[in-house]
Amino acid sequence: MPPQPYTANRGPHPRRFVFVLLDNFTLLSFAAALDCLRIANRMQEEPIYEWAILGEGGETKTCSAGTEFTLQADLGELRRDDIVVICGGIDVQSATTKRVISWLRREARKGLAVAGLCTAAYVLAKAGLLDGKRATIHWENSDSFSEEFDEVTLTKSVFVVDGNRMTTAGGTSSIDLMLKLIADDHGEDLANATADQMIYSSIRTDQDTQRLSVPTRIGVRHPKLARVIQMMEANLEEPISPALLAKEVGMSTRQLERLFRRYLNRSPKRYYMELRLQKARNLLMQTDMSVINVALACGFASPSHFSKCYRAHYDTTPYRERGAQSTRLSI
């Protein structure tokens, strides 16, 4: 189902954005979104936007960079025309408390528009606000998100607007979303003027993807190699044999081996294994999935084989990795 369009609110001004800071929120995503509103006011020469900064407890919140921010208020009643912006960051699962979920569900029932920046799509999904909708989240969290929320259509876009639900992938994608909302409210000229003030010369749309292309990421511009890696990344749970990968790009298995050795100094099998183990580590660090289920999600038929491969690559076992993560989060 295609995403539903966002309906701009051109009612009485100023329009208010309510930023909700979670523990360990990403400073860049929050600051980028907020400054778009400030600059739009300056360019328009009138206060067309205002904002409030809230959070659970109503006192302070600390971003992932360690800087503490003073909140204006605790989570409370909002106006029906407010836009709620949840600001997520590191370890969003722990920051998503029962009170935050209850409050968000209650306010969403009023029909408020709700946005999730960086990892905050997790909060919206946990509250059931993304069921049957398209969304995005920071690429590092996409594996764990997909495993937990199969009722949400996860994309790789920098941002997604589906009706009155909005999500961004983090970083500067907050700018792209805010510029779209400004354009919807007041026209492209104001959005472009705001971008110019930010020295933001390439405004992205929801058709742009959040990660660099495969050639850029691996530093190699070989179309067949890039195609094989794309197939590997798309098939981690059910790995494709090197022979089939080679056939798909019109090569022999031996040619594919030489290609990987030449450009990546490893075999296709080794590279594929590293991709699967990276996904496994993300799931161990970001979810409470059992080690057995993590193994299955990453294409390992047995826990013992998974543990052996994991130890060889990370010099620790999956069980110890899970335990170490729990210890880090409790400090």
C-alpha cells in the first residue's frame, strides 16, 4: 500500500512542534530539526513556528554526546494541532519506557501528527502507531526493527511520511523532513531559503536512500561486484551459494573468487560470513532475541556452528557478547 500524503496544517500561526527527548537522544537529529524552524521564522520575518521541549520527568535529559539539556515540562496534555517529535538515539529500547508509550498512545488518539527522529521509529512502532504503515529507521537498527515489527513496512529511505506518521533515519535526514513540512505549510520558496541559510545545498526526498551506495562504501566501482554484495545483503537469513551468485551476474564461480580476492582481499564465502555476523551482533546488542533465534535469523543452521564462527570473528561467544552488553547498559 502506498503511503498516505501528509495533510499540511495552514491554520492559525504559530504552529507548535513538541520535541520529546529520550535518554541518550542523538543531538544532531534534534538540533537539525529545531534549527529549521528557527531559520524559517527568521526568513518569514514572523513567528510561524514555535516549539516546546518535553521529556519524562520534566527536568533534564542527556544526549548521547553527554551534554545535558533542561526540559521545559514533563509529558502532559497537548493541543490537537501540535506535532509530536520523538527524539531517539542510542539504546532506544531502554529509553522507551511504559510511561512514554502510554502517553504517546493517549496523545495520538487525539489525531496528532507524530514524528520519530533517528531511532524513534522504534517508539512509534512499540506504541502501535506504525501498524500497516511505511517507516524508516537508522540503518544500524533496521535488522532488529524488522525482526520485532513485521506489521511495519520498513524502507531504506532517509525519511518517510505516511499520513500523520513521520520517521527519519537520523543525522541530517531531520533537515529533509522539516524542509518538506515547511514547504507543505508555506511553499517551496521558504523551504529553499531555509536550506540556503543552513548551507544545505542538496535537499533529499523520501525517494533517497540513507546509506551510501555499495561502490562508495567498499571503495570499489565494479558493477558485478556491487551487484553480488547487494544480493548478499538482501539474503542474510537464507544465504545464496557462491555458484548461484556468480551465475546471477554472468560469471563462473572461479571468476567471482578472483574478483573478491582482487578487490576485497577475501573470498566471497568469507565476506558473506562477515555480513551475517555483523547482523548477528546487531541483534544481540539491540534485541532480547534468544541466541538460537539470532543464529537462525542470520542463516546459521545450528547454535554450535554460529558460536564457533562468532568466536573466530569477534574473539568472544554470542552468550558473552549478550552478557557484556547487559553490563554496559547497567553502568
